[in-house]
Amino acid sequence: MSRESKKELIEEVIHLARAQQAANDALDEIAYQKLGINRTDGRCLDIVQNNGPMTAGRLAELSGLTTAAVTSVLDRLEKAGYARRVRDENDRRQVIVELTPLTAERGQQIWGPLGEEATAEMERRPIEQLKLVRDFLRAGRDVNERHLERVRNLSFE
């Protein structure tokens, strides 16, 4: 592969990764509208769904929101029927955030068919390709996480 063609391929991969992110964002936007929640609330639902029940403080850490903002998010999600706060059985002072069955039910209607199609697509791929994709996605996640604090601390004043 010539140097120029590798450069072009890298540019195409970057373009496609950004296009995939835009498509994910567009799907999430309409899904959150259907659920009657905003993007921040949806992002918090996604964090709890991916990581399991957690304290509100941990949700604040993972979402980058203040604890006060997470309290507002949880108030809205509880009102919508998607999350609940329960006392930790081991430490009654702690409150754990968990998702409700309604979240799973509606989430399945929205994202279930997408997951099935994506899984079918991956099942057609040889394991070597899946490992390559996995490694690429991990590296992309790690790069983003390394730059998160840098961007958070930028000031354009």
C-alpha cells in the first residue's frame, strides 16, 4: 500500500467514524424524543444501563455532571418512570440509582432491532476482524478519555 493510499484510507476511516457518531446521535435524539426525555437524561440512562445500578455520586462522576444536576436528572427520570432511587441494603445512608422495567421495555422497542441487526452483521465476520474492530474501538475510547479533561479545562474567554 502506498503512503498516499494509506493516508486516504485513514481519512476515510476518520470520516466514517464521525459519520457513524452523527448517525448514533441522530437515532438517540429521536429515541429520547419518543421517550419524552432530553439528551442529558438519556445519556444518564445509558450510563446506568451500561454500568449497572450505582450511586448518584458515581453517576455524576461518569456523566461529568454536578451532583445537583444529577439530582435534577434523577427527579425527571423518576417522574417519567425510567429510574428509581433505592436504599443500599449494605449501607442505608447510600442511595442507589437503578433502571425500571419500563426502561427495558421501551429500550427494547427502540434499540432491540438495531442490536439484533448489528449482532447479525458481526456474526458474519471472522473473529480476526472482530478483534481488530474491538481494538480500534478501545483505542478510540481511550484517546477520547485522555482528551476529556484537557477539553473540559479549555477557556476561550
